[in-house]
Amino acid sequence: MSAEVKAPQFHPLAQRGQLHDGEVRAFEVKGVRLVLVRQGGRFAVLEGFCPHAGHPLDAARVIGSNLRCDMHGYLFDVHGGTCTYYTEGPCRGLRVYPCVERDGQVGVMLQAG
């Protein structure tokens, strides 16, 4: 018996022009907390909680090419998710989700179902 694999679906998050460089916006899609970030003219979709202490990244700031958690100052590469700086000990990087632009909308691809 094989399980049916459903294709990822596009979920629009914002109009391309709605986010300025260095801006972070939080979303919840299909029960998954995400942040949409625009940095260097490029968009990225990352998990919405810091893996260090589970703090929501809603108020995170973009510093250079990193996203800074406002709780303990951990830095994560915006486009790769890697933890680039930590204050209390290393942690895993942020999960990066497929970011797609369609018809002027920026969104994320998530598994259906």
C-alpha cells in the first residue's frame, strides 16, 4: 500500500510592492508560523520561531544579511537559515521554505492536505 503524495500548493502572503527592503512580516499558513523577509531585493520565507528558545520572530529585525531574534540576539542567515551568531550556545538554523513569486504576489509553497 503506497501513500499518496500531494503536490505543494502556492499560498500568497503579500503583494511584491508591499514589503520594503529590511522588512519582516509574520504569517500563519496551514497551522505553520512563518516570517516573510525582504533583504537585498530578494524575498525569503523562514520558520516563525527561534529554534533557541521558541520565541516568535514577529519582531525580528534584518541586520545586513541576517535576521536577528529580538529575545537573545541570535542571528540567522536570511536566505539559508544558518545560525551565524549566538549568545547562549549554538542552535540549529531556521527552516527555509520555498518562496515563489506569481502574478505580483510573493508566497510560499506548502504541502497540500
